[in-house]
Amino acid sequence: MAQKVLILGNSGSGKSTSIKNLNEKETFIIQCVKKRLPFKDSTKKYSSENKNIYQTNNLTNVLEALEKIEKMKNIKTLIIDDFNYLMTYGYKARSREVGYGKFETLAFLVVDILDKIDTLRDDLNVYITAHTQKDNDGKISTKTIGKFLDDKVVIEGLFEMVILALGSDNNYNFTVNGLDPAKTPIGMFETDEIDNDLVLINEAIKKYY
């Protein structure tokens, strides 16, 4: 079973920056929004020529991509970046549909993707980055497309590890425990805050399990 990790944070909080130290030969990125990654030489490291990046905002395409990445034995780290936009564009594609069925379809596709990740090979770490939203009580959660979808699926509940990116102005860090909804297994990290570096998290996961 692959290890899946949810990384939540506002735009500019260091979610995508955390990719920078990974070995691009062992990393694959699914981008849900077409944009440059925010670190030096990102377009050289991750390109269609290198066959380590794929851009799509379609939930079904992501499911199909997971099947292919499963067979790419050199890939040890997979990032699905800006995951919440899959829901946004999925809703847009179904905007003409009447009724609440479209929300159920989106919810089921999201769960299908997360369930599929669980079936991937054991040596694969999968990071899903997404923006956050707050309810009236200030509770932080994954940004979706409305309360109806939130009622259908609590995304954070489908992860053993949820990390909050709280950095700004090039002062980035990750919260791994102590602030809801951040959670990681007991003893995996010595402190509640760590550098925003996926290499460090990969090493912690490997050591822990």
C-alpha cells in the first residue's frame, strides 16, 4: 500500500516549493493547474521530455495516470498538485446538469482516486496538495466546491497524515501535529514543525515504517 499524505495550505505557503529537493528521476508530478513550479530549474527537471510531469484537471484522467505510474518502478514519489482544482473543473464540466447528482459524482471520483492510491505499490509516497477553507468556527479543511460536497466526503479523514503549510514570504515550514487538522503517527517527527521539504518527510516515513 502506498503512503498518501495530504498537504494543506493557502496559495504561496510553500506547498509546491517543498518539491525542490526531490530527485527528479524518482519523482512524478500531476499538475492540476498549468503553471511553473516555484523553484530554480524546475522546467529543466520536470518536463514532458523527461516524462515526469503530466498536466490535467480531469478526475478520470488522474485515475488513468495512476495506473501508468504504478508501472513506472523508478518513481518513488508522486505529487498531485492543486488537487482541489480537480473538483472545481469537474463541477464546471457538469455545470449544466440539474440536481445534486453532479456533486455525488464528484465526491465518488475523489474517493476513487484516494482509494486507488491505497492500492499502489508499497515503495511509493504520494503527496496531495490542496488549498484550505475555514468554516464559521474557524475550522480548517480542504477547500472543495461547497457544503454539499463537504457533507459527502471529509477528505482529511481519508488520510493517516495531514500536514499544514503555514509559511509566507520565503519563510516556509510545515506543521505536522498540534494544530487541527494536522496529524501524523505518534513519534514520526520529534517536533510539531519541520522544514517544508518532502525529502525529509520521505526519510521520516521510511524510517518509521
